[in-house]
Amino acid sequence: MEISQTQVTVTRTQERDMGIREVRIWLDEELIATLKHKQWVTKATAPGRHTVRAHNTLVGKHIEFDLQPGEHARFTTANRSGCGTSLIFLLGAGPIYLSLEREDVGPA
């Protein structure tokens, strides 16, 4: 990999993830993965301003960020339970909360 190239990684490996519903991941305008629980994706990209988006077909989140040459941005996403989520098991529907958080930036 060239030193000027950057990388973006999105993981869906948190223990608090409910393990249901897929999460689609976009880097800028490109769909780069559809993650199931315990999966991740890494994508090489150019330095500069970017947007990572996550969407579980119910809720979407996005984060805008800048990357310098050689940096590696890491994000984590999860479908989480919250107040009233037990309704999913009783009624077949209920709230699911999507999280998308930046973990760290470091050398690629």
C-alpha cells in the first residue's frame, strides 16, 4: 500500500450488538459492505474529507471526518437494544438503536 493512501475500517463485533438486521455501510457515496453481526470491512481510500454512513433499513447514522496521508480511521457500529426492545420478542416489532462511533486514528 502506498504511504499516501488511507484506510477506513468499520466493525460490527461489539458484544452489545443484538445480532439482528444487517447494517449497510457507505464510504462517501459508495456502498462498501452489508455487515452481519461479527463482520467488518476495510476500504482503502485517498486522503481528505470523507463520510461514513451506516443504515439498518430503519435508522441511519453518519460521521464526517478528515484523513491525512497514511492514517487509518476505525469505526464501530451496532444494532442495540433499548427501552421497549423486549417488544420485539413479544410483538415481533420494537425499537432498535443503531450506533456508529469513531474508535481511533493511527498509522495504516
